[in-house]
Amino acid sequence: MKRIVFLLGTLTAVYAGGPEILQKRCLSCHNGQAKMGGLSLETKADAAAVLSGKLARRVEAGEMPPGGGLPPGERAEIAAWLRSGASWEGRLTLAVRPRAGKDWWSLQPIPASAVGSIDAFIQAKLAEKGLTLSAPADRRTLIRRVTFDLTGLPPTPEEVDAFVAGGSYEQLVDRLLASPAYGERWGRHWLDVIRFGESNGYEQNHIRPTAWLFRDFIIRSFNEDLPYSDLIVRSLAGDVTGKGVPEIEIGTGFLVAGPHDTVGNQAEAFKRQQRADDYDDMVNATASAFLGLTVNCAKCHDHKFDPIRQTDYYRLAAVFAGVHHGERVIATEERKAAHQAAARPIETRIAAAKASLAGLRDGAKPGLEAAEERVRGRMRPPVDSYGTEERFEAVAARFVRLTLPQGGAGGLDEFEVWNEAGKNVALGVPALASATRVADGNPDAYHPRLLTDGQFDKRWFAPPGTNGVTITLPLAATERVNRATWSTDRQRAFQGRFQQSTPARYELAVSMDGVTWTTVAMDAGRMPAAKDAQERLFVMEALDLAGRASYTQAEQELAAAAAALAKLEKLPRAYAGEFKEQVEPVYLHKGGNVMQRGDPMPAGSPSALPGFELPLDAPESDRRMALARWLTSNDNPLTPRVMANRLWYYHFGRGLSGTPSDFGYNGERPSHPELLDYLARKLLDYGWRLKPLHREIVLSRTYRQASDGNAAAARIDADCRLLWRFPPQRLQAEAIRDNMLAVAGVLDRTVGGPSFQLYKYTVDNVATYFPVERFGPETYRRAVYAQSARSIRTELLSVYDCPDSSLPEPRRYVTTSPLQALTLLNHSFTIDMAKAFARRMAASADPVGRGFALAFGRPPRPEERTAAQALAVQHGYPALARALFNTNEFIYVH
Amino acid sequence: MFTNALPCRRRFIQGLGAVALNGLLQGGAPHFTPKVKRVIQIMCPGGVSHLDTFDYKPELIKRSGQPMPGGEKEVSFQGANGNLMRSPWEFVRRGQSGRWMTEKLPQLGALADGMAFIHSMTSRSNTHGPACVAMNTGFVFEGFPSAGAWTTYALGSMNENLPAYVAIPDVRGIPPSGPANWTAGFLPAEHQGISFNAAEPIRNLDRPEGVPEPADQATRALVQTLNEGHAARHAGDAELRARIASYELAARMQLSAPEVSNLASESQATHALYGTADANPLLAAYARNCLLSRRLVERGVRYVQLYCASRASGVDGLLNWDAHKTLKADYERHFPILDKPTAGLITDLRARGLLDDTLVLWTTEFGRMPTHQEGLLGRDHNPDAYTVWMLGAGVKGGATHGATDDFGRRVVSDVATVHDYWATVLHLLGLNHEKLTWYHNGINRRLTDVHGHVMHGLLR
């Protein structure tokens, strides 16, 4: 064990390690300043209360330090040291780095007024290093930059020309901010931050078909410049503030935008874990998006670096205690009322029909047993999933055929045909089925050969919903057969689960030539397999003639009413969460372990800032409203600071703080704290509206300066944190794809609506997403409308760093890899777009000029024109289009 | 080292772009001298029963049919459990060391002396998807980088013409939770495992249909010309140079990847060793993937994740090792598929000297219950105990870490977690698992979360 800077004094050599271990493993939390759990271990006197027993117990049990305890060797050493009298002199000094307290920069109030200007703050910092802003960017560069920035799309050549000819920059900015493309671009940024995905994630990962309604809500909110404070309130409690107003209610899609485990788990610990994971996701999303706090780090123990207690985590979790994943009806009050008005009479009819059926059944009761006996006496037993048998007169057969007019929901694990000698002549015969269910990834999963393999563990299945399936056995030789048997669950592995769904109707036939068939057995005369159908037979038998007529009539009425109810237009539903007033309390989990429950926790705000705490039994919706109000209070310094930094980040490619969702100790301190405060103040002054702040930023000289390199400046500030030039940026994945569609002239600008898919989605218990070879025109919409299934790599998008929506992603990384090159060169999408782009070029009097204008917003240089022309002449305009898509200039913005 | 320095790195630095190509290829150096340069991780999804493979429990055999002592009828993942159920197969002693293994894996058994076993693995999830993801990334939640991504992030590539990290899904389909098992998570996308197998090549590798070779060449030449001019106008932006280099790399990959996938160049004897022509198409397909794995590591691919079986299907135990109801029939399908090709792979690696710096890992996501499920002849999930093994460079053959109780229900000594497991693997790669970090959302993330102890007893 290494010695650390620490006064060992006269400790004995053998058990000297105790204080060292404490210093290394415990002191970061249990020091005089942080004093987590009220305990300091700086001196023996501080530690006296725990040395007598608690320390040994918690170390031995592996409870401390959190997350698995000490390594075994150190545990033993602590125990030995304590037994030997815990000799300890001097004071332990914190060798690990310190942590943030309540005086941390991001927790301080926002200034009361905004003094200064963006350019003044930037220039002041530059001047400190002897740097200056670069010259203004030329107009061609500027319009390309600001158009991609605000809309994610390229400017058209006509727009470029008009602006270069002297158009007003302010008007350009206003036009872009008013464009619906603005919300598509900036809404997409926000969807990253709040981990919006359209599938459940985890093992099953099924699609949420109505999640897109929330995506549209976000895009709409940005386009309408909904105040950010309102966006937060709607996200947390739109159902409360906008009850009956679908456009507002849908906002709660935020709460359930994250992953959710849908696997039914029977084990108690794991059931609890699934629920804990749900609210962990909500806590993490809320705290990281709105507050820039990593509250989730305090799930198992107090935060190691920030003033966030473990209880803070569970107080936030308690805010979401009544929130559950799922769809709910989201409709206007009028629509709900109209639906109810239409449904009520039908429901009355249903109730009446059910009542008369029940009455007739009651009346039949006295004779029911006798009736059942009579029915059973004259009918054959029902088919049985464990095995059904038909015996018939021996007959010569070369072919045997089993027809299942209603398909076979449960499938068949074996089909046997016996000859007179008692031999199964079907065994090993290559069975033919007219239809077989195909499981993706394995066409053999339900193969007909399972019918005759002599084993009962796996089944042949008909495709779901298929009627009229035939199974044909071409026997190896002519046989005299007199018996057939088949089953769905011969091994009784499913304990009768298939009793109701084993094929109930069948016809067994034989043939010598495979053309002419003789029926040898049918299901006629068998009792139905389904319990309710059996019961109906008994009741009908027990009733007299008039009773039977009434019963049939009531059945018909019930069916008619049910059909009428089904025909009513359904109320719209959306994946925006369900709220249950019966709130299961949220307990503190010791060490984050769901089986180690501490006290139930009240809903409350993080204790680092003044805030709220509700009673333990506070109504569910009050909790979310309280949090929403607290987040959007003008006194909360984090909410506007974090958002102002996000805007800056997306405009410049880096934030004033480089960690947009972490304003704690581990996050990056802002390069220009006064500027950040200024922007936060402005956001408040603009009434939490974003568009005026965008406008102020993009009108600044800082934004409008050129992006040219400057070796002298780079030597002083290589990362360009001080913004001595505008930092060039690679387009985000979505913008690369949208740019191709736009330049090819095929971009469908329809706003909103259901998502399109860039994969083939299949479900066989779990979902599987297969890549597709070709994207059809239905995908020629902006990438923000592409369905975002979790953990699924989407061609073109993922390779260009589009993040997985499993976790919130406040930043996009920029990587460069050969796979990006291969995808952009060779994917069928590139080829399709190149053809469309080529047609567009060819339609012009100057195809090459038009190509450059569309792709780069500039005319070709002479040598470029020559080279491009040569390629087009020799290999066609699609080759030129493919080349232009693959250039750096196409995907970099300066 | 190996942290993403704040602020987030951008490479628009002044000066020459010549560093760009190197920047795409190289990771860092290890923290200390490594024993291992490359890894083949075999993953058998579905939760392989330790009690029917590698964890010999005579007491379970003896008391089969009796209630589990001290065990009220426990409720696990799918529901209630019945009595103790012995393995349908015998256990036999294998190798010089006399290690007990199931009789049904004879060829792997012959290699037993080289294997180091961990019998005390535990999982944080009892569900296939999250548990597979936990095995491969250290976290039950999706979105975290897989071990292969961490490895290539730390060590880079050894062959610029091939992906550094390859995931080889089984012909039966992708594993539970699919690509989350080989994702780069929040690490840069270049560390993503590239998925292909002997049956399906890398996507978008080939020149598109309808684009003749000369047109393709001329197109790329124009891209190069335009890019050069553009880069010259923006001198100092190294990213532009890096992207030019990436097109050169892509061209090389287009030549190298088909070569590595071309198994026809292997000898008849090699094919026979793996079983690539076996009558069982699933065995043959896995054998070809095993052979592909060897060819990949031979050519410097850093990390290969090789699957034997696939996702959960509508029928438990059919496509993978998830034997809830019909253990005997299920594993009699799966055992032969695993046995010969895997043994062939190890034998071949050894014969070619590749085991000197290649580590072979055999993994699954959790174990199974010693009891049968009520009314059924299969076992439910058991996240409290499972067995994995490793073999090859740096591994002490014959070593054992941890043990389960008399029935294999729970671990009784030296509990091991996926974090201990990966701490050990990273150690073999010359990496200190506590120092291999990436800042993400407030935390310097590690493959081993805030846990992990190297299991030194398994190492040479």
C-alpha cells in the first residue's frame, strides 16, 4: 500500500493502514467540509462516534463506501486496525479534489439587469490576450452559415444571389426565424437533450406508434416561440394546465420520452427495479435538461462533487411517483363528451343484452347438469392440445392430408399417422404446409419438418390469422393406415395454455395419387374446445324452445351492439404518460438498492437552492406543478443559464460552458461567465422567448465574423474558445441528409405527422429492425420526421454521429471515419439523390454552374469547372452529383 | 490519459493536416506492458445454464427431485419454481487437470486445461436484453459503450484497412437488445463495432450497382480535387484533411474486407477443423464465423465479438440458450453448434501462435436455476450465479475464481461482477480500468462504472 501525504506519527507497522484507507476511500465525502451523513473522518476525535462499532459494521457489510464497499484486502485491514485499537494520530488531509458547495458559480442569482452586449463581452476577453474579432464574413458565406444554423437547410441559389446583391441581413434572419424549418431544426436539438425516442428500448424495444405527436408538439412550440417557461410547464404538467386542450396536454410526452422496460418480470426485486428505472430516467431527464445538474449521480449516495444530497434525488423521484409509461386519451372536452354521448346508449344496450343472457342462464340452472350429461353423451370429446386422435376404417394411402379451416393458433408439435401394424408412418416424412409462419432472422423457426421430427419440443405454426391451411404428408410408400394423432403441447409444457387455441376444426383425408382425396375423419360431432362455447351448448340444451329463441336473440343483440361500439370513432391517444392518483410512495434506496428501503420521501426540489417540499401525501398532479413552478420561477438561476448556454452551443458549435447538461463541479466553467449571465438575463427579459435571443446572437459581430484561419491567434487560443473567428462546423447527420434531399430538389417539406421508417420493423416477441436496401420517396422528408427507435443504428444518420436516444445527449460529437465515406459513396440513397440532382443540373443551360450553385452556393472556379465538366461528359451528371455530395464543402459550413 | 479533455476536442488547429491520417488510426498506448493485443469474445446469449455445462454440483444430482433445502418455492423471472432438477447429462472429468464438465461438450473439454473459470459471476438484471447489455457494457441501461469500443478507444487499430472492432452476429439473428451490445455508446462513432459475418458482408462496402469502375474512380478523383482546393482555401482546418484521409482509408477497406471474408483460400484441413461443411447448417454457419474471427484477428483487428445463438424468440430456447421448458431438447440442439467450431477456433489460434497475444473470452448474460420451473422441464433465469471462462494470452489455464453453493443457486465465495470481469480483461490489455475514462453528462465514465477489481488469480 502506497504511503500518501499524511502524518503517520508513531503508528505500529502492522496495522498502520487504517487511516490511509480512510483517507483514500472515505474522506472525499466524510471530510470536515462536506460532512456527508453528518460524519467527518478527518481526525480520530471526529471519527470517535463510529470507531466503536458502526465503521466496522458498515465496512464489513460492504455498505461503505457506496457501490460495493472496500476491496477484500482493505476490509480485512480496517478490521484488524480497529481490533488493535485503531491507533491514529494527526489529521487526514483531503488528497482528492474538492467539491462544489452552495457557493458554486451556476447557483448564484442572475443579475437584475442586462448590461453590455455580446460583442463587448467577447471583445473584452479577446483584448486580454491581444486578439481581435476577424473581419466580417463575406455575404455568400454568411447566408449559408445562418441558413443552415437556423433551419438546417441550404439557402437556394436564388436566395444566395439576392443576399449577395445587397439584401438586408436583418430581414434574412427574420425570414429564417419565421420559417417552419426553424422549429424542425431547433426542435431536433431539443429532442436530443430530452432523450426523445419512439421505441421502448430494453429487450423488447417495441415501437410507440403515437410518440410522434409529442415530436410535433416540440416543433410547434419552437416555431410559435412558446416561452421556454411554458414549454417546461407543459412538459411536466400539461395535463394540469391544459386539461382538455390537446395541444397543451401532449407536452407531458416529455415525462415518458425515455426508455421503459416492458418485459413482464415475476421476481420482486426486479419488479421494483423496473419501476425505479422508470423514475430514474425521469429524474435524470428533468435535472439534466432544465437544471444542468447531474442529480442521477446521487442515487446511491450523496453527490461526490456537487451539493446534491441523496435525499434530493429521491425527493425529485417522488415528484414522478404517479407518472407511468403509456398512452392516454388526449382529446378536447367536447370530443370526449360527444364520444361519451354516442357510446352511452350502446353501452346500455350491451348491458341489457348481457342481463337477459344472464337471466336465461339462471333460469336454466336447475336442468343444467342433466343437460350437460345429455350433450356429453351424444358428442365426442373436444380436441385436446395434449393430443387429439382419430380412428377410422383401414385404408390404403400414399398421401395423407390434414386441413385446418381455421388455421392453427397454437401450432402443432407433431402430426402422426399410424398403419395397421401400429407404426407411425409419418415419422421423418417431409411434411408440406400450405402456409408457415416465418420468424425474422430464422425462416426455420416454425418449419413444417417439426411436424414429423418425432419430437414435441418445438412447433410448426401457421401465419397468424391464416385460415384454410393444409398439411400434406407424402408417405414413403403406400400404407394401410387407420389412425392419426396430433397435438399442440404433447409435453404439457404450457400447462393447458393452448387448450383453447389448439386447432378445433379439421378434416383428415387420404389419397393414392395426391389428386383425388377421400375424407376419413372430421371434427363433426366434437364438443367445442372453448369453455364458453361448451357452456352455451349446455344452456341451450337446458332451455325450452322459447328460451332458446330468446337466448339467440339476446346474443345477436349483444353482437350488434358490440359492433356498433367498435364502429364509433376512437378517441385519439398519444404516448404522453398516464397519471395514477393512487401514488405508491417513493422510498429512499440505501446504496441505490431497491431492496434496502429507507424512509418514504416527500416530493421536493434540490436542496442546493431555495425551493419547496410537499407533504408525503400530496396529490400527484400538485407535485409536478410544484416542480414546474419552481423551475420556471424567475429566481431559479439554473434554468435560464442552462438554456442560454444551449443556444450559444448550437450557434457556435461549442457552449460558453462546454458541458451543456452539467453545470456542476465536473462540468466546464464558462469561458465568458458575464456573457452567460447577460444572455440568461436577456432570456428572462424577453419573457423566456428564444427567437429574440437567437436574433441578438446571430446579429452580433461575433457571429458574423469570418471563419478564416489565423496562425497567430491559433497559437494563443487553438480551440478558439475566445472566438477570434467563427468556428467552422460540420453539418449534423440530419442536415447532411436533408441537404442532399434539398439539393436534389426532392425534399418533401410537409410539416409534422407520423414518422417514416428507415428500417424494416418486425416483432416476434421482441422487435427486430432490419436495414433496408432502398429508401422510398415516402422517406424524402426532413430527418427530424424519421422514426427514432432506441439503440438502432440508422443508415447514414448514425454513422454521422446522430446519437442513440437511450440517453439524453446535450452535445453532438464530430467524428471522421472510413465508414462515413463508404456510406456516402455507396448507399443507394446517394445514388438515388445523385440521379435527381443530375436531372436538375441537366435542366439548366449551365449544368455545372447550376450544380455548384445548388451544392455550394457559389459558382465553380475555372479549374473546377473544367474538371467537373470532364467527369460529366465522360460519366454523366449523376457521377458529378455523387462527387459533389461527397466533398467536404458540401457538409462543412464556414 | 484516455480522457476526453475538456473542452470537447475540436481539431481546427493551425498548421499541417498531415497529422490527420494518423489521427484516424491511432489510439493511445497502454498504461503498462500488455499480455494481450487482441480479443475474441464469444457470447452465447439466452443465459447458458452453468449447471448443465461447467459448474459441477454433485449435491444437485444427489438431491434431484427434492425441494431445494431452505427454499420455499421461489418466484423468479417467469414465475414459480419446482424441485431441484439435475442436469439431463453426466459430468465427466476433462484434461490433465481433471476439470468437471458436461459430457456434451467433448471437444471443448479436450481444451479444458487452458481455460480459467469464473464460477461466481453475478448479473444486475434477470432479463436477457439488459443482462446482455450489462455483460458487454457494464451497465444494464442502453447507451453505454461496449468493451470492444473501450478497447479500440484506448488502443486504436492495428490494421488501417479493416475496422478495429467487429461484431459477428449469429446466422440465427442478432442477440437480445441487438446493436446495443456492440455500440460505441457516447464514445465517438468511430469506435462502434462494425457488424458483419461470413454470410453478410459489411454494408455499403461495394461500389453501387450501375456505377462502373472507371466512373467510380473518376468520381473519387474529382472529390479529391475539389477537396484539395477547399482544404487549401481553409488551411489550418485539420478536420478537412482528416476527412480526405478517410476516403483513402475507405478505398483500402474496400480491398481488404472482401479478402478477409474470403474463406475459400483456407485449406480443406482448416475447414474440417472448424466444421464449416457440417450437415447441420447452423453449426456450419457458426463455424464459418469462427474461421472469419481468426482471419480478422490475424490481420490485426483489435476486438471481435462473436455470437453463438441469437435473440429471444416467441419460442423459448429455440434460437438461443434460454431453456425454460425443454432443457434437454434445447441444449442438444445448441451444444454441438458451440462445441466443434469453438474448439476448432482455439486449436487453430494455438497452432498459428496467435494465442500468444490473443485472449479468448467465453461469456453469457446470466445462469439458470437449479430447480425446474413449476410443471416444466426447464430452468428459469438466475442472475445470482453464472459461469464464464477465458483462455489464451496471459491466462493461467486451470485456474478457478469463486464458487457457488451446493446447488449452484447463489455464489458463496469471491463474488464476481461484470466490472471485475472487465477490469481483468483490461488489465490483460495493459490498461488500468480506473484510468480509462470518458466524460459524459457530469461523470468520467468507465467500463467498470465505479467498481471492479482485477482477478489476479486467473492471470499468468
